[in-house]
Amino acid sequence: MKTLPTLLLLAASAFGQTATISDTITTPFGGTFGGTVTVSLNSPALAQPLYSGNVTLSGWTQTVTVTAGAFSLTLYANDQITPGGTSYTATFAPSSGTGWKETWVVPTGATTIRAIRSTTVPTPTVKFNLAQLNQSSATVGQGIRWNGTAWEAAANVQAVVHIWSAGTEATCNSTTRGYVVMVQGGAGVADTLRICRKDAADAYAWTALF
């Protein structure tokens, strides 16, 4: 039989761990802040969705109206969100004057803005499988190439030469078709450069380039 404390702990786990941040926001000139603060959860490497417990947090954002500096907002603790590496962006829009932005990282148990301000954005731990990439404008046979500003699909992709010792090279077949390999010869034997190609009879074989 589960006790009441155990049930409360399970309920908290199911609905995600939160931290209520209550603070008085002051301005650099010593007065209190008045205006709005919009807090948005940042996705690590744009990964979606995000969960804390059983709560979906994709696109989570809240705007708080602040009067006389009084700020209070309940946030999901970043150390309880999956995948890891999340943070919040807090956008301050004062009633008059220039606004600013801050990065917040909320640990479990935090209660003040000072405790969650961060000078760096956490490193995301999320990883992607190639199968998750959209086709976009890519066509058959193209690879991924950096054009100086962004990744793009391109046919002219720098080749990788695979290096094997003699007798250890992979079998030439439809999977390794197009592979360029350098086979290291033993003592008194020259190295050879080979490519896996298909001939007119649809047979695959390593062909020596030199």
C-alpha cells in the first residue's frame, strides 16, 4: 500500500518538476521595473518535442505583467527536461526605455532570478539520426556540403578515402559502390588505390586506379 508522501512524489514526477521564481526586478538606475517579461523555452538544436515528466513543453512561452518590480512565474526545471541542454530566454519590455534579454537556466529548487541567470547557453545533448533529416531539395546521390553559411545538398562533395591493410578491405557490392580505398601493401609490395564499381554485366568489383 502506497503512503501519501509516496503518492505525492509520484504525482510530482508525472506532471513535471517546477520551480516558482518570485523576485523584485530592479532597473540599473535603482528603480523598480514595470512592463512585461516574456519567457520562452529554448529547444536544444531545435529538437521537438520536449518533456518534463509527462508534460509536453514544445513551444512553451509565458508573458508576465510586472508592476513595481513584482515578478512571479512557475517554470519547469531545466535539469528535469528531456532532452537535456534546454534554457529559457527572458525578454524584458519596460513600459518606457530600451528592453533587454537574458538567458535563464532553472535548476530544481531555484526561487530567485539571480539564481537562474546564465551567461552561457547550455550545450545540447540531443543527437539526430540521418533518417530524421528531411529531403528538402536533395536528389539521389547528393551529399551534405557546407557552402560557407549553411548546410546544403550538393553532388560535389569531398570524397573520403578509406584505408585498409591488404586482405581486410570490405567486399565491393551495392552498399560500398563508389568507395575509394587505399590498400596498404606489405613489405616489398606497393600500395594500390581502388574504387568499387559496377560493370555492364551488373557485377561489382574493386578496380585499381593505380
